[in-house]
Amino acid sequence: MSPVISRLLPEDFDAVRRILAASGLEVDLAAEHGREVALPWVLRDGPNADVVAFSLAWRVADELSLLDMATAPEQRRKGHARALLAALVSYAASARMRLVLLEVRRSNRAAIALYEGAGFETTGVRRGYYSDTGEDALEMRVTLDPKSGEAVAP
């Protein structure tokens, strides 16, 4: 069955909180649900299926910043994060945005491979970015032509 991606609804909060907790993430879902710039999305494995993945991005000016993405542990390695990421980049392209940005832990090899496979390039390092461990973050981005929506070399 094809995945169904939709905006986060209050009835999704409990399922998303479980996914976030399993991934070591904390997000104020109620605040993000009401924030004008926020794009809190959920992915279901079908029209009436449970939520299996979540992403949160902010749309500010001509940039889309991916803040968080998580998949239920038992649902990982099934393409759910890839589908959410593709939907976000497609949204940014259709909205004629210029950049899709994110930060990722240097040690998160699986996420880095996912982002590189989607066309993201590493553009910098934020030293000691993660306060819980002091780990560095890689800054990654996709540059889009705002007229065509196509990815371009930075």
C-alpha cells in the first residue's frame, strides 16, 4: 500500500509522542500544530493505518528548514523517512523556495546517507551543536531554482 502523508492532527499526538520518545526527540506538538510557519507532517502506511513516521519543518521566507524527523523503530528501513523527505523537497519546489536546510548529528550515518541520496550536500559543520553530547552537526542543504523548482548546484 502507498504511504499517506498528511498534516499532524491533535488525534495523532499520542502516536507521534511515542515515535519521538523512541527516537530521543522532544517536540511540543500542540505548539507546532498551531505555529503558522510549521509543517508538522505524519506518514501512515495506508489511508486508515496508524502513524508510523513524523517530520517537522519550518517555512520561513524562501527557505524550508527540516527540524525533526522520526520513524517508529519497528517501521524503520521501509522508506518512510525517504517518502517524507521527498514530499518536503517537492513541497519546497512547488512553493518556489530557494533552499531546503537541515542539521544532522555527525554520527548519524543512516540519516546522512538518506539526505545525500535525496541530493543534499554538506555545506558546513556546527561544532558542539548538540547540547546533550557536545556532538557536531553537519549542515546540509538542497538548493532549488525558485523559478523552475529544480535542484541546482549551490
